[in-house]
Amino acid sequence: MNEDLKQGQRIKYDVNEEVRGTGTIVGKATNNVPILGGIYIIQPDIPINNGMYNYSHFVLPENQFELID
């Protein structure tokens, strides 16, 4: 994608068995990177709860999610 996505847009992501679900874009972490696109800050609807990740948000390149709604 060439355009910046907006805060509040809803996404669906599926990175691996432990990191999949839906969430909301809350910010942009980096400018666009070749192949990956923009890297966005994601607030998941259901927190990642694997005992090793102690944060409420994560970053994800836009080639690993799709917009929903």
C-alpha cells in the first residue's frame, strides 16, 4: 500500500498460531519499507498472553494484515 492507514482502522492478522486475531491500528512505527510497507502499532482485541510478551500493543508490517469493516 502507498497510503498511510489511519488510527482506528480495524485489521485482521495471522502471523502464526500464537499471533492471530483482530485489532485496531493505533499508530505508525516507521515510514514505508520496501516489500513490507508501513509498520503499524496494533492494539489487539484479545491480548497476547503467552507468558513471554508483557505488552498491550505490538508492531506489524502491513503485508501481514488486512483491513476489515
